Amino acid sequence: MKLFETFITILVVFIVAAFTSGDNGLFQIPKGWQKPVYDFKKNPLSEAKIELGRALFYDPRLSKDNTISCASCHLAQTAFTHVDHDLSHGIQGRIGTRNAPALMNLAWQQHFMWDGAIPHLDVQSLAPITHPKEMDETLENVVAKLQKTKNYPPLFQQAFGDSLLTGEHTLKAIAQFMLTLVSADSKYDKVQRGEAGIAFNPYEARGYELFKTHCSSCHTEPLFTNHTFENNGLTMDSTLMDMGRMLVTKRPKDAQKFKVPTLRNVEVSYPYMHDGRFPNLQMVLFHYTETVQQSPTLSDALKKKLLLSADDKRDLIAFMKTLTDEAFLQNPKFQFKH
């Protein structure tokens, strides 16, 4: 009887773990993290869908002239953003209006884009595909192009049980690949897990204490964002005149508010801010101590002047570098499959 009860207990634990991890272990929730907001029941993960999504993510046929893929602006080795220019570059050298955000831990996000204009990951990729300064294509044309290929109908058949491509399945497959982009194995994570032989050095430890005091209200652990929209005191770019969240809500109280980005892998995801104006972390911290612009919509956390010494800034940056996740950046499952 005891053996039977033990078996039932193990079986229940296994079932619960499979459910909470998101479809048979294909999506694992890191220990201590909250439950994702993404509803896996409506787009169940499968290896076939993920692999299809990866192929689509790296395929330039998603753009009008077949030259720009999702990966053109979202490079795996730089936390799925670009580092060679401040604003996104699209087909024919067209320059976009914002810096490409890093892509990771998307299952915990409810809003996408710097202004939160996209409410669901399953439709997020439609925005860059159709944006005139990015890929400038229609979903209908993308589907038609892919349908004519030899490789995609079989891939869609394996993923969705139908070799006839649809726009919905195309977008959901890309979402499935992006859902797998989980970063949770940095030095910071290893320290939190108490792994043997892993500890912060004195600079990192002091930086962590400074971070918890001055930065964590917006960049909240363990995701290092609070998923809100904040005005962080940047001067208005006179060319872009970007009003941020207000463009979506039409409410003056949202003027110049932008989505708080995660700080995970921040060491490699430069340049920083919605318009890529700061090329390094030193300039970011200089802004927060010296150039924050007072305004009616300024974040409450920044209304009082931030006082940091040169040593404080050094230590803060040392801590932020512990958020670099080399296993994530070099994961072959996230890279182009030849």
C-alpha cells in the first residue's frame, strides 16, 4: 500500500510540474519565479512549432524585398537586439523610429514594444513585418511566399497538422520560438541558487546593495523589470518627438513614458533607452545622476536627485554585469539552424 501511495504522489508531482512548466517540459519556470502571464493552453508548445518558429525568425522572406529577417535586428549573441546603431534599420536602409528591444523572458510580459502598443505575444511579430520602415510587408504576402517553398508546407504540416499555411499559424509559430528565450542562468542566478564556488566579488556585492536601494523599484528582481511604463527624465528628441505610451493611450499623464526594460544581459544589449541614445552604462548612470529632466509625468522614483559617487557607479556596473547569461547568449537552440 505504501508503495502505491508513493507512486501516486510521484505521479501527481510529475503532472503538476508538467502543467506549470508549460507543456511537457518544453518551457521551464526558473525556481523562485512567478507564474508566466502567457496562456500556454491557447497555443500549446511543441518541438515542431518551436522549430518552425525558429526558421521563420531567421527568414528574410518575411520582408517585402526578402532582405530583412527578425534576426536582422534581434541577434542572439547580443540578447536579441542590435548593437551597431541606435535605431532599427529596415529594408532599403530605411531607419526606424526606436531602438530594437532585447528579447527574453517574454512569457512574463503582457505588453510589447516600447509603448506597449501590442497586447499579446501571438501577434507581436505582425508589427515589424508590416511597419513601413522595417519589413514593410503584408502577412498575406508572407504566407503566399512561404506557401510556394518546398520546405515550409511540410514544416507547417508537422506543427499544425495542415500543410496549408495561415497567417495565424505563422505568427503563433514565431511566438512559440520567442517563448523559449528564457534567460535565468547568469552569475547573479547562480549566486541566488547558492551554487558551490559561486559568489559576488566585493565590487559586485556592494553594487547589489546599491541596486536594491536605488534601482529595484523599477528593475525588480528576478525579471529586473516591473513591466510598467515610466518617464525616466530623458530630454525629448527634437527629431523623433516620441511621446511614448501616450501615443497608445492618448492620455497626457502617459507622456514620455516607456516600458521599463529588463536589465538581464544589459552588458551586451547596448545602446540604451528607447532611442538608443546612450552607448554605454557609464552614460546611463550619468543621466540618472546629472541630467534627469523634471516634468509632470516623471517617475516618482526619480523626483529626488540620485547621489552616486564614482565608486558607486563602478560597483553598480559590476553588479549589472553579473546579469550576463552566457548560456543564453550562446545557446545553439536559439541560433540559426543551417
